[in-house]
Amino acid sequence: MLARLIAISLLASLAGACGTLPNGRAWGEDATATPGWRHVRDAAWQAARSPRVWVPLAAAALLQINGWDREIADWAREETPLFGSVENAGRWSDDLRTASVVAFHVATLATPGGDTPREWIPNKLRGFAVDAAAIVSTTALTQGLKSAAGRERPNGADHESFPSGHTAVAAVHGRLAAINLRSIDLRPGTRRLLDVGIDAITIGTSWARIEAGWHYPSDTLVSASLGAFFASFHSDAFLGLDRALAPTIAPGLTAGGASLQFRWTF
């Protein structure tokens, strides 16, 4: 049900699926696997500097003081203050994760991919390939860390607690959706509402996994950081939207003389 509501909210943006970005290019048209080392380095640095990346990591580190991580996990599992029961929390974590995937696909399809199917299809495929690389990188590192860390879950089910796979999936899909929404012409209020909704999905997934007894808070915080990093890094490094997001200056003639238009799209 929640996934359907997210889809309905985003489908209003599908009118922008055709057409181009303000610079005349289409979303995905300039995607490349070889952006150059300097561009890759700068994208990695910018992604790492984002508060969405370093703040969760700092919070995860702080939770190791005086056993706060375990205390919060035990309290959430016993009291289930938000979802009411461990079972409900487990179901909500699955539904919210699905909602993040739906939001990503709808937002990505809604980006301006060109004026004709001949342009739209290859552009979307190139753009989707970049986003898929971010998703694969996130899930692969998450699984690798699970095997390396071997942390027992709060409920004792197994030793795959760190980091959270559900949260990693929600975080990378949600962040990619939010980034792709930047390429769509939306009213500021609508954009803010969608951004808040997408963040709420990731946070909700994270907390549901804690209440369900599958993870400690630090597990989900690290996963949120991983998803945000790979989404931002791959988008900035390989999607080729730099020119679309840069300021444009357009001279023109009017009945009374000349005009100069300055526009910044972000």
C-alpha cells in the first residue's frame, strides 16, 4: 500500500519524462564509464563531505560509548514504540524498503530523457546503468562487511547484523531518487515534500529494523551512510550532468534592444 502511495505521488512528475534538461541535453545522454580520474576523485571527495555520509558515521561511533548501541536496540525491541510489535516492525521494514525502490524507479523514469523514443530509450538505459552501479556497489559492500564483521544480531538469529541490508537498499534507492528529482521541473514546495518523504522512508526502514530486533542503531546508521555515498558518488562521477547543473547565459533580442538571461538549474 505504501509503495502505491509513493508511486502515485511521483507519477505527477511523469510529464517531464520527455523533453530535455535546461541545457538541451537529456538525462542519461552524457553518462560515461570514463569520466577521467580527476572527476572521479572530486566526486568521491564531495560525496564523502556530505553530511548525509559523515553524520551517520559519527553518530554510529558515538553510540559505542557506554553501550548505548545495545541499550537502544534492547529498548526498541522490547517496547516497540512506533510499530507496536516486533512482527509489525518486520513487515514495515519490508514495505518501506519496497517503497524506496518504487520511488527510485518512478523518479528516474520521470527525468527528461529526450523528445522521441529513439532518444529516450538509450538515454534511460545509460542513466539506469549508472544508478545500477551505485546500487550494486552498496549491496556488495554491505554483504562483504556482514561477512567480515560477523556481528550477532540483537535477537540472536545469526551473525549478520552489521551493517543493515534493508537500510542500505532504502538509502541508496532513496538518495538516487532524490538526486534524479533535481532534473525534473518541480515547484519548490513539491520538491521539498518529496525529499522529506524519501528521507522518511529511509529513516523508517532503519528504525523498523531496530524495533524488529534485527539490527543495532549503528548497523543502520552505517548502512545509511554507505547508500548516500555511493548514490552521490556515482551520480556526480558518471552521469555527466555537470553542464546541465551549471549556470547558463542566454543573450537575445527584444523590441527595445537586447536582453541577457542568467539561469542556474540545480
